[in-house]
Amino acid sequence: MRVAVFSTKAYDRRFLEQANQAFGHELVYFEPPLMAETATLAAGFRGVCAFVNDRLDHQVLRQLQAGGTELIALRCAGFNNVDLVEAEQLGITVVRVPAYSPHAVAEHAVALLLSLNRMTFRAYNRVREGNFSLDGLLGFDLCGKTVGVVGTGKIGLIFADIMHGFGCTVLASDPVPSPDAKAFMRYVPLEVLLAEADIISLHCPLTPQTHHLIDASAIARMKEGVVLINTGRGRVVDTKAVIDALKSGKIGRLGLDVYEEEEQLFFQDLSQRVIGDDLFMRLTTFPNVLITGHQAFFTHEAMSQIAETTLANIRAFEQGDALLHQICADRLV
């Protein structure tokens, strides 16, 4: 199948080309993100491959459908950037990569937590400057702390398992408890988790119910000096409320791999530009905040699996086999 692949970097092409040796699709790469201004590039392509920050709203979907697109293959797990209702009405099939390497994201969440706790990112810069002072680098033992895991899909369960290995008590909150949850995990209402956890890690998808799940009201329930980690979706967190909580000391440490307005920032080099997002720039001024640019998924194993699953989804659509029905249903899970 001839597929227009948007938001591509050199690493995307490398993994897709390697995986495509087993599929033989005609992949045409476009570096710009998919949005209303770039949707015309997909004219004549039966398939479109999009990434996490591409914008597939009703306007873009109508442009794609007018240009002959029948399939949108997301090379990511999230689908909150797609108007699924409009896609169905237009007869456009949407598929995704429901799981690639959950270990990659869970391990990155742990990396953020460890770096924030022991301030290794600040210590690294100090040592390079010949400053060996320990002031401001005081951490705490993870052993014995209570960790709250919000969202217990595959990533959340792996994160919980790792934290249990550190000797932590693990609380979990999810509207649908996982049948794979370990005995050491205790499911509690979100309000209880917020009140009892020393460390809170977010692993839930973005839905209307989870939009700004962590707002001023939720933060008010948390312990003083709580550590908050988000490797899920940016809009689960109300940035303004978090900034207020950092200023007051309610949030003692903050680790983010996602940001609610990241579409204008992440996956591109803006080092020579003035960044106009005042909220994001305010976050970067706090010494107890660590932000990475949506890289939690970025491991060799995950990239290989994303490429292989994406291309297999395209083949399933092309062949109209039974696998396609499972893929389509899975996108809504």
C-alpha cells in the first residue's frame, strides 16, 4: 500500500525501513506534522501514518477523505488526537499500536523519579563546573515510601512492580482494576491515593474523564512535598495548578515527559528560537522540576515494535483479514 508517513525524523525512517523489508509497502515520508495546513500532502495516498502530536480533527479528516485516504495508522498507543466519531462517519479506519515496550515508559518514569530524588541532573552540572557542594542535593530513601500509581495498564503495572522492588508500599487507582495486578498492590479510590502517597506516578490515558485529573482540587488533597511524575499524557495535568503548587511547596518534586501544549514544542530543535509558551518556560525555572521531551517510549526495542506493528496493521487493512477487526476494536480500549 502507498502510505504517507507524517512527523518523521531520521530515526523513524530507519526503523520503518528496516521493518518494511518484510512488508513491501510504499512509504513516502513527510517531516512536517499532519494538520490542516499539511493534509493536502496526503492526497492520493490510500493510507496515512501519523504520530502522537499530529492533529486529526474533523477538518483534517475531511481533507484526507477527499484525497482518497481510507486508513489512518497511528504509530503510537494514544488516540486522543483523532476525532474517532468523524472518522467513522467518513468511513476512515483508524488503527494504532496498543502496546510496544511498556518497560520503556515505566523505566523512564523511574529514571525521572530517581533523578529528581537525588538531584543527579543538578549534581552533574555542578561537577562539570568544579562545584562539589552537596547543598540542595538532599534526597530520601525510596524504601518504605508509599507510591501511588494512577492507571494500571501494562505500563502502570510494570512501574508498580519496579517500585515494589525498591521496598515501597504501592497504592493503585483505576476505574477498571487489572486482573494482572500483583498481590502487593492495593486498589483504593483516587482520593485516598492522593492523600496517602508520597510519590504519585500517572499512567492513565487522556479521556474526557482524565482531562486535568490533577487540578488544584486534586493537588490540595496531596501530602506536603509530594513527588509527581507524569509519563502518560500532558493534559492529564493542569499546568497552572501545578505551578502554583510548586511555588507553595505542596509539590516538592515534579518530573514530566509530557506537557499539555507539547505539540508546539516537542520533537523539534528550538534551541535557536524564543519559546513563547510562558507556562512551559516558568516550569523550567524551578530547580526541583525535571522535564524530558516525550522520550519515554524511545528505546530500540520500542521503536522496532512500533514500526513492525504499524506496518502489520496496514497489511491487515490491505488484506481485509480477521486481524483488522481486532485492531479496530482495540483502538477504543
